Amino acid sequence: MQISDLRARIDAIDSDILRLLNHRAELVLDVGRLKAEQNLDFHVPQREEEIYTRLTAENGGPFPSHAVRPVFREIISACLSLEHPLRV
């Protein structure tokens, strides 16, 4: 297999990841609407921690376990901004 073949496979995976991120974002928007209707807090730190813990435990590598949290922190942060405007 050539480097160009491997890179093409990586590009296809990146496109899949983007598609899945957008699907996740659609679900987050649905959750945000339900939270607004039910007057619930939009950010639940305990839920976020559960996600990190579950994904780190599920990780079988070779993606480094120590990188799971920062990658998903960015994903969660971006999705939270869809649910509710972030304030600094």
C-alpha cells in the first residue's frame, strides 16, 4: 500500500468523523430544546465527566487514552455552544 492510499483512507475517515459530529450536534440541538421546555440547566458537569470516563474506559488504542478527554472536551464545548450561547 502506498502513502497516497493510506492518506485517502484517512481522508475518508475524517469525512466520516465530520458526518458523525454533525449527527451528534443535531441530537444536542434536540436535547437543548427539551431542556428549554423543561427549564433544565443546559450544562451538566456530571454528565460531561461520565462521558469522559466511559470513553476512556472504552478506548482500546492505539489512540492514546490521555488524549480522549481533551478531544471530547472540544467536541462537547462546541456542541454546548449550540444548546446555549457560551458566556465567558
